Amino acid sequence: MTNLPSTEDERYQDFILQGVSRTFALTIPQLPEALRRVIGNAYLLCRITDTIEDDNALTSEQTRQLSEMFSEVVSGNTCAEEFSQTLYPLLSDHTIPAEHDLIKNTAAVIRITHSFNPTQRAALERCVRIMAKGMADYQETESLAGLKDLSAMNQYCYFVAGVVGEMLTELFCDYSPTINHHKPVLMKLSVSFGQGLQMTNILKDIWEDRQRGACWLPQDIFDKHGFDLKNLTPGMTDEKFQAGLAELLGIAKSHLRNALIYTHLIPPEEKGIRRFCLWAIGMAILTLNNINKNRSFSEANQVKINRRSVKATIIATSLFARYNWALNLLFEITSKNLPDAGSFTDVILSDHIKNP
């Protein structure tokens, strides 16, 4: 049985969150106090899972074994200290110092995890289990040739981000009966929300992923435009490649529009949850705009949004957080130069989901 978390554990969670993600260290404090602790903890669990998948020093077999082991740690079936002692010595310099520290102190994070109510724990355990297995599956097949098709990309995005959207929705619904009233629609939209954010990361990180031997772009989209992903090189000016990139930008935009509908279903008085969602959507749209304006970019830093853009996103979305009509207008203005998905229909949700 895991010991109850100490004040020191709580302080560590707040401290390490600053080190592993500046974005979430910014957005999580916007949440109501009842959600901050559990969602901060959930993010750290996902980060540990991601660290296992990302460190190239680990073999595919080690990645799978450690991913399964961590799932068992979260579920309370395996000792957190044993997991730390197994993984920590295997980490390479590819893993940032803050993540080394997080792995070393996994037990502190897990003590907090095991203090949550049954609904919260179930949501976190499910997320880590699906994410860990899915990421290990995809790591075994990753190559520079890209994914087979858009369906494979959708599935990858689900394992990495869609399942996180479902987890957050479970936590929001557990927190608020009003939000829970919209749960069936929110759960469906949450997967699209996650995909919009993950596609933005995939497009931004094309070249960094290739450096480590991975490509998460779908072959069928580029084949349709006559481009073979095996021929990808940084700074691509090939019109066929850029046509495929434009189509993916349009699909990502459609998913982010669904993310806005998701946010509309959060009660206006829950401004903290709305800000949490809106800041992520706003920063993703601005990143997509940067990629669209510089489709021949060769590294992520060339399309990352700057601090001024982050500040502008925070001010604008916070100012209009309560007003759906204003948020719609803001979305249309900021995304107007992005391509549309055109005839693509997989990202369009059922007719009964209307923009409130």
C-alpha cells in the first residue's frame, strides 16, 4: 500500500511541473483549485510515459517492458521505487535534466496519484495504460517512410493526445455536474481536441523527429499530391510536399474548431477551465499560422510562437472567455489564412453537434 503524500511531495509536484513544461506550468494554475492538483499530477504521469518512449538509448523491448511496468505502478500493483531504480540508470543525455529528476522522484508523484478519489484514479490509470501501450506499439514501427495513411496518424494522435482529452473530460465531469450533463458530446469532441493539438506538434517537429529516425506524416496525403515522404529534406520548397502540408494544416484547423466547440460547452462561469482550453487552442492556431507562412522551414524554432504571441493569446482569450460569439470571431480572424480541410470529412463530427 502506498503512503499518503507529504507536504514535500506536493511541493515537488509544483516544482517539477515548472521544469518539464513551461506551457502547462502556465495553464494548470488557471484551473479551479479542486482540479489543479489532479491535472498537474496527470500531466506528470503522461510526461513519464513520454520520457520512456522518447529516450533513444532504450531498445524497443525495454520501452515496452518499462511502459507496462509504469502502468502497473500507476495502478498500484508495482512499487514506484523499483520502477525508478530500473529506468533512471538507463536514461541518456537525450532526456532533459528535469525529466531525469522526475524519473528519480516518481514515487513522490505516485503517492499523490494514489490519494485521489476512485473516479479520478480510474481516469488516470486508463489514460496511462492506453498511452503506454499505444506509444510502444508505434515506436516499434517508426521509420522515415512515414505512417501508412491518415487513419494511422489519427490512431497515433489518439494514443498520444486523444486519450488525454478523454481523461481531462472525465476529470471535468467528476468536478462539475453541469459539465457532466454534456459528457457524451464532450467525450467525442475531446478526441478531436487532442488531435488538433498533437497534429500541430507533429507538423512543428517534422525535422526534429526525422533526426531521431521517425516521421509521423501520413503517406497517403502526400502520395495523392505526387510526393514520396522518403525524399523529405529540411527546407523543402517542393510544391507537391507543400500541397500535402497544406492539407494537413486544414485538417488540424478543423480539429481545433471542434476544440472551440468543446470549450463552448464548458459553463461560462467556469472561466478557469475555459482559459485552460482556450490558451492551448490559441497557441496551436498561431503555430499553424507560422508553419503556413513558412512552409519551407527546416527546424521547429523557425515556426515556434514567441513570448509576445503567447502573451497576446492569454490576454485576448481571457478577455473574451465567457462569450462564445466573441470566441468564434477571434477564431475566424486568427485562422482565416489557414487552408480549409475542403472535402475531407473524417474530422467533421455528427450533425447533432452544433456550435452553441
